[in-house]
Amino acid sequence: MAEMCRVEKRGRVYLLTLAGTDEHRLNPALLDAIRSALSRVRSVAVASGGSAALVVAAEGKFFSNGFDLAWARVSPSDRTPLMVSALQRTIADLLSFPMPTIAAVTGHAAAAGCFLALSHDYMIMRADRGFLYMSEIDIGVPITENIMAVLRAKIADPRTRRDLLLQGKRMTAAEAAARGIVDRAVGGAAETVEAAVAMGEELAARNWDGEVYASIRKGAFLEACSGIGLAVEEEETETKKAACKL
Amino acid sequence: MCSLEKRGRVYVLSLTGDNEHRLNADLIAELRSALAKVRTEYAAAPEGSALVTAAEGRFFSNGFDLAWANAAGSPSASRQRLSSLVALFKPVVADLMSLPMPTISAVNGHAAAAGLMLAISHDYTVMRGDRGFLYMSELNIGLPFPPYFMSLMRAKIADPRTLRDVTLRAAKITAAEAKARGIVDSVHAGADEALQAAMRMGEELAARNWDGGVYASIRMAAFPDLCRAVGLPAEEKAQTFSSKL
């Protein structure tokens, strides 16, 4: 069976690529492959000490076109919850990842695929083609609350939320950058990955403690993290942890 | 370490001396005492007022007195000292969030870590444009944030990417960038100009003659998560509201 995603190391950057030129539809198989890869990266990074960064990219025209609705339609009542919870766990993994995370949006990112991209700390998107698109409204599919919590945390502007969610607006990288959704819009797919890796290298060079990084991310995106099911610590524990670092 | 005076309708709280205005137990106690005095004086003769918090020298405040914490003599004693500063400062934020008048911080230089928290605990922030930056250093020194710091930043820095850059990138933010990204309200040529702008703004806001109790209650209602995080009591709004009618 062809690998669904592969991981390589470039300097201090772990580059996870969704393999193949298909739509990278998020079904449990692909989501589990992504989670396994993330878990391997986490173990290797922790074992090797030193700081790192993660870039997630994809081959082909699509970053990810969303949930595998065809797969779910075979038996919707049991398959849909499986898919949704697999996405939630993947997003939880990303939101708790002990290093900076960068989505290299190398193609269309729609619906769940768009959420996957948004779950990274930084987004760099190709400028020459591809859209961010919350297609749920057009397909007639509601969005579960815990995934919505992530969107609310990452897109604060009410009009941008409205246009993406309630209008099904297809946003180019240029528009997404202008609206502050993506950090940079760069040339084509290859340049996007290079720019993401370069950014990863810069961030890794700051030598931040991965655990501290993850804990700060959780505090900064508190509702998203608690919404997606990450445990949120009591105040006293956090203060003691803070003091321990002194 | 800090002085309080009244100029017209504006209370001016100044961190005195050309030093880093490091927040230690003494300075924090003086701040609380000054804010308590403002509250008492206001209550004795309520009229439209405002508070400006300013600082002398090159720094607004560079944060907690970590040198004092580190001089404790053992790692566990150092940890205790830092914990104590974190705990002591929380009521300062609560005092500012519940103060019965508009509050303005005039940032004359670097505002870092707890020093930046002090600045953004005010309703308005004006800053000199020619030098100084805003900076949360914690990630660089490997310290997680106390939860109420995080609540304060989530309340006052609504843009997700700005919040990320401040907390997860330890970005050093100039006045111009802070204005563009919505952290400060206005930028001025130098420290004197920033203070003058803060005073003018204070006078204008004081002249609106707002009821201080109502002002504080609306402010707290606008930032409920932050108020909860700093231990401000749940609103007695219903009572207050009906008594105003």
C-alpha cells in the first residue's frame, strides 16, 4: 500500500508531506497516518533534545479537499462520527505539538482540509492557484462545535468569518493574506514549501523549550484547545510550573 | 518608587527614577496604595476623572524583579519568590480593571513581560514612537505565562496573529507596529509628547462626566473572562442597574 504521508528532516525542520496527487480526502486511514507521523516526529524530537519546527505540506493540486464524504456515505451513521473524531484528535495533536507548526498550503484547502491548515501556528500559501474554501454551507453539512472553536480562535474578524462560513467564499492566497488569515502568499507549490521550511528553520533557531512553547500556545488559544478536548490546567499548577522554570 | 498627583481632573501615577521600574513587592505595594488613594478620593468627591500612568526614564517597566527572585539562595526559594510576585501583581490588574474612571497608560520606553501587562491593563495606551518596544520575553527565557497574563492578552489583543507573535514568537514590537496591529491607540514623537497626549485624552474623557461606578461596571462586563481570572467578583449589575433608573 502506497504511503499516505511521509516525513523527512531538513535541517531542524520536520517536513510532513501528504503523498500522492489525489485530493487528500480526510478519512480515518489518512488521519491515522498523519497522527502516526506526528507522533513519530514528537518522539524523535523529544529524544534528540534541541529545538525544531514542523511543516505540513501536500503533493498535487490539493492541500486537502476535506472529509471523505464518499467513504462516509457507505454507512453514514457510524462512519461520520469516526471521521469527525479522527479529525478532532489530529487537530488536538497539532494544537499540543511541542514546536512551532507551519502549514505549507500547496493547493486547495476546503472544509476539513481548511481546518487542518488553520490548526497550525503559521500558514504560508501558494499565490498562483488554489483557494481556501469552507464548503460546508454549499454542501449542506453542519460544522461540529469543537472544530468551530478552532475556527473562532484563528479567525476573529466577524466579517471574515461570515464570508468564509456563511457565504462559502473561495479565498485566494492574496485575499487570505490581506485579511490576515495566512501569513504569506508565495509563488508556486515548491516555493511555498521552501518558504515554510525557511520559516521553520528561523523559528527552530530561537531554541525555545518545546514544552513551554506548547503550554503558551494552549493559553493563547484556550477556547480552541479546551473545545477540541485538550485538558486545561488549573491556575495554581500553571504558576508552579512557571516558577519551576526559573 | 511611584508618585501620585492630580492635575485638573486627571490623576497622574508615575513610576519614578530613571531605572527599569522592575515590579517587586515594594513597587507593587506602592502602586496598589496609590490606586486605593485614587479610589478613596474619587468616592469622597465623585466627578468625572481619569487616571494616567506614566514612567520616568527610558523604561516603562521591564517586568518582575527577576534579579531579586534569583538572589534567593536556592532554586526552590527563587521559585517561591517569583510565585509571590506573580500573586502580588494580580490585584494590581484587578484594581485597574475596576477603577471608577477611564485609565490611560503613557508608554515612555520598553514595556516587557509584567511591564507590558501593566500597560495593557489600562483602557487606552499611548506610546512614544522614537524608541522602545513591547515585548513578552517569557518564551525566550523558558517561562510559561501565569494564566491571568494570558487572560489579559486574550482580552486586549484580539487579533489571533498578533497574539501569536506576541506570545509564541516573543516579538519585539515597535510603537508603529503596535499601533498598526491594534495594541496601542496612538504614537507620539517622544516621551513628553506621549505624556501630554495622555493628559489631553484624560481631560477629554474626564469632561464626559461619566458615573465612575457605571464606567467600572461596564468595563468589567466587557471583559468578563479577564475579571474572573483576576478575582473580581461576579457582577452585582442587576442591583446597580435598577438603582440608576
